Amino acid sequence: MKPESILELHLKNALSKCSSPGSPKRLHMAMHHAVFPGGARIRPRLCLAIADSFDNYDKNLAIAAAVAIEFLHCASLVHDDLPCFDDANMRRGRPSVHKEFDERLAILAGDALIVEAFRHLNNCQTRHFARLRLVLNLVTRSVGSVSGIIAGQAWECEKRASLEQYQREKTGALFEAAVMSGAASAGSEIENWRLFGEKLGEAYQVADDIRDVIAHPSDVGKPTGRDEVLGRMSSARELGLSGAVAYFDNLIDEVVASVPKFNNDAKLTKLIRNEAIRLVPKKGRIKVQKIDRKAFS
Amino acid sequence: MKPESILELHLKNALSKCSSPGSPKRLHMAMHHAVFPGGARIRPRLCLAIADSFDNYDKNLAIAAAVAIEFLHCASLVHDDLPCFDDANMRRGRPSVHKEFDERLAILAGDALIVEAFRHLNNCQTRHFARLRLVLNLVTRSVGSVSGIIAGQAWECEKRASLEQYQREKTGALFEAAVMSGAASAGSEIENWRLFGEKLGEAYQVADDIRDVIAHPSDVGKPTGRDEVLGRMSSARELGLSGAVAYFDNLIDEVVASVPKFNNDAKLTKLIRNEAIRLVPKKGRIKVQKIDRKAFS
């Protein structure tokens, strides 16, 4: 079985434990809609890839962390799509949760995915209590109100905000947690991985900003051009399209360079390079050049 | 210092760790508005009262559990008050969070209180890892989508639901968790306390239903008569007012009787009896009689 399919199986199993025959059906359907079918599942894949690059990692803990991180990512998308935030009707090529169900179930499904992420993680079969506590701390912090996703999202409600901090919290924080949780599940020093996670998170956000300008909604499965419409901070708006692409390429080089020296796992570097191609493909680069030529002619 | 003031201090300290000088201010203000000033703080007080009735309880763990439970309770109120649910403009005598700030900050403040509750609990200073994991499991389950607050709330989105299950999940579950977490922080067998928590949670829900009919908004600090308007399930609607009061009295007797035999802490019984008087006071009972006489005359 391919690693991707195994991950999907773990997510499915975890989600099945979020309901019982006697629990409210529509809530579970809304949660399912939020998690399946997924996107690239890059955060959990990263977590597992880092863990797997160590010999003696705690497999149950790494998998539980990966699942929790994906649940939390999905929860953030469901709440972000709500009418009072992005008002996005589509996600991953299908109606967003509040469109398919209603606002109440979208709020509850998001809440439930947050709670169940932590329940799942806490209840994983492990004897490495200290590692588990470290992972729980990394993951809660990465979505929390100090410097996590929720803090990032909350900058949209402030008069002034820095683009860098906004992106680091809204996107980077969970990438960092995914990477560091992978290392923590192996009992490895997590600080060695912070820079890697940070740079990678930033690269993803920049790629997302670029795609918001150049991609067609059918390519990314959600509305595009939203940053402009909503007047939101974006690297593409700040650096220009070509500038953003150059910045992205530079970030990917930095990511690869920041893999700790003791870790010579070629699979990890390959994963990063492939993701970079998926995120900003050749077709997209040609489009950027065309748009920029048009703008300057 | 009174136990109440000490609890407020712990809540204040915990909330102060939910932000930093560089984090978004309005989010923190919204979270503060959700937690302070509080209501009766009955759930955390119960948790601490149970813990305190044992000689060798883990004080840090019990306090962290109490704080987490109160954060989760406040989070559920903030999301319940939203326009798409109860559409309640007032809470604890002040504008609800979405009225004082906006819907976005109400959703984020609720999300943040959930996340920070678990972060706080996980990070408490304890060497009792097994007890901590048990408390984390009890608390996550009590608010989750299988049989916790979120499941309870989700019954409002289903065509059919049982009043008993709805109330047990929406209110009872967190009471049960509060009681059982108190026992768990002392390493005591939690199952001895399930019935006590269950009955007490039910009593609170029945009292809330009664007050929704007879109380003035200024007495309870939130809109009343909402069950009728929203067509929601309620003991007062199902049993009639006098029936609901009799049922409440019976439940309180059952609560007191279900205190485990080995635990002869008179303080606990006193707390329950005093709470019963606070919840359905003499004035309210007279009002119930008057309303019932009117209905039958």
C-alpha cells in the first residue's frame, strides 16, 4: 500500500471514532465533508516523512500527530470559508461545508475537528509520555491565539498587521508544528527543525498567494482572486507576480539547505523539490511572465 | 483569600498566557470578554471541591483541569450565542461577544478558548502523566462530537432528537468531566463519581429550563423565553413548570445521595444544597405556583 493510501486510512479510522451509532449524523457528515476528499495532505505527509527519516521513531505517536494536524488544518479551512470571513462557496472543487450543510454545522464541524484532533492525539498508544506532551504542546501552540493559526486569522480583524507575521502564523505555524512533531516523535531535538518548517511554511503561503492571482478556480478547487477582492495582505500584491515567484524559488532552496546535516534522507529533499513543482508548475511560470509582459507593455 | 478569588486568579493567569505583546489585541479582548466577569463558575468549583475532598490530590493538575473546563464552557457559550444559533445579544448582563466585537472575533475567540484550554491543561506542572492523560481524555470527550457539548449542540441541526440525550450531552457531559477530573487528579477511581456528575448536570439543565420561563432577563443576564421562541426542547415545556421543579428537587436529592460512601466531605454536600437554592430560589418557586394557578383557573 502506498504511503498516501495508508495516511487516508488513518484519517478515516480517526474520523470514524468521532461519532457513534447514537450520535448526531449530520454533524459527522459535515466533519467528513471537511476532511474527505482531501487536498495534498502535505502537513501530515511532512510530519511522517520527517519521523520516518529517523530509525527509532514512535510510529503510533507520529501517525496520531499527522492525523491531528490534518484535522486542525481542515477545521481552519471550514471556519475560514464562513460568510463572515472569506465567504467562499467552494473548497477542493466542491461546495464548502456551510454551503453543503449550513453555517451552524460548519461552525460545529470546525469546533469538533479541533477537539477530536487533541482527543485522538492524547489517546494514541504510546509509552513515550514526554514525547506526547511535547507534540501536544507544539500542535496546540501552532493553532492557538499567541502565535498560531487563530492568531494569524485574527490579524484580519486588526487595523494594522505585518504581512510577514500574518503569514507565519496563519500558514507557517502548522508547517513548523508538523515538521517538529515528526522529529519529536523520534525523540530528536526539535529545534534543529524549526528553520526548515518555518521556511517551508512561508514557501507554501507565497505559492498560495501566486495561485490566487494566476490559477483558474477549477485548478485549485476554490475561488481565486480573493486577496484582491477582500483587500487582503499577499506576497503577490506586495512583491508583484515575478517577484513572488523569485522569492518562492529562493525559499525552496533555503528549505532544502536547512535540512539538518545529520539527516541525509534523500527522500525528504525529493519530496520538497516535487512539492515545489506541484505548487508553482512550469505552466504557471509561463503565465506569470505573460501577465508581467502585459503589465509593462 | 477566598477559594472563589483564587479561582479567578488562576483563570486570569491562564488567560494572560493566551496572548503576547505581539499578538492580535482584539482577539485577546474578545477572549477576555468571554471569560470575565464570569457566571457562577460552578464547573471549575465542582472540580476543585471534589479534588480537595481527597488528601493527596495533584493540586496543579486539578487547577489546570478546572481552568480548562471553564474555558471550554465559555467557548461553548460564545458559539451558542452566535446569530445562526441562539442569536443572543446579551450574556451575563453584557453584550455577547459577537455584539461587543463581531462575528469573526466571536468565532475565533471560541476556537481559541478551546485550543488554549487543552494547551494549558497539557502544560500544567505535573509528574502524574497517567492522571493528566486521563483528565485530557475526560475533558476532550466531554466537549467532543461523540457525546460531548458539540454533539449536544448538533442535535439542534437534526430532525429528531431525544430531550434526555440532548441535555445530557449539552450540559451534563461537562459536569461529569468536571467531577471526574477532580477525582482523577487525586488518582481516585473515576467511575465512582460518574452518577454524581450525571445527575448534577441534569439538575442544572432542568434549572436552566425553568429559569428560561420564569426569570427576568436582568436576573439571569441573558434573554429569556428563548426555548419557546426557538421551539427548542426543554424540561419545562415537556413536564410543565411545577413538574420541572419537582423533578429538579428529586435530582438534587439523588445528587447528594450519590456522593461515594468513602467520601464524607460535608463541604461537598453543603455546596450542592446551596447551589440548589441559588438555582431555583424560593422567589422562583412562588412564581411557579402563581403561573400554574393562573393556567388552571
